[in-house]
Amino acid sequence: MKDLDQVTSPEDTAIDVLAEKLRDLGASLEADDAWVGEQLRICGEAGVFEWFLPEELGGQGWSDVDVIRGYLKLSAACLTTTFVITQRTGACQRIAFSGNEAAREELLPDLISGKTFATVGISHLT
């Protein structure tokens, strides 16, 4: 059952609810073997991974300005989770814009929903 509403814009109150959940989970990242798995799960549930891709590929097609505004709200709550999202987004965008239709059809639906995870091996923050 979904606990979170979809975040459809950086002005959406659902992003504040998501940020509060991320903030609450922050203490769990103090352990040596910590991973942001739960944080990524709730971000997927809230539609965060849809922000970065065009509607025709299953995304929400947010503008670059709106994406940055969304990143700012998430990073204020949990910088670690937001950093991982930037790396994940880089991989998803490379798949989406690769021209490889088979890879897009096979991989993007589960990546956009948060069911699966991808990242880039080497990346520079944008």
C-alpha cells in the first residue's frame, strides 16, 4: 500500500511530506554498513524517479529549473539520498536517450518506478 502521494512539482506539498520522511530516516545512515535502500524506495513511491525523463518515456518531464528545486528540497532533508539519486538519474538518462529502443522498453519501466536500481560507474555532478 502506498504511503506517499506523487510529487508532481517542486511546489507540491507531497515533496514536503517526502522530505520529512527522508529527514526522519537520516539517523539510520550513521551505521557503518548503512545504505539508502528505504529512502530510495519511498522516493520511487513518491514518483521522484519520474521527474528526470520526458512524458513519452514514462516520466513527468520536469524542467531543469524544477529538477534543481526538487533536488534542493530533497538534499535539505538527506544529502546522501539525493547524491545517490543524482548518480541513478545519470544512468537512467543515458539509457533513455541512448537510442536503444530495446533497452528503454526493458529497463526504464522498473527504473522509473524504483523497482530496480542503476548507477553510473564514473560521473560528475551536474
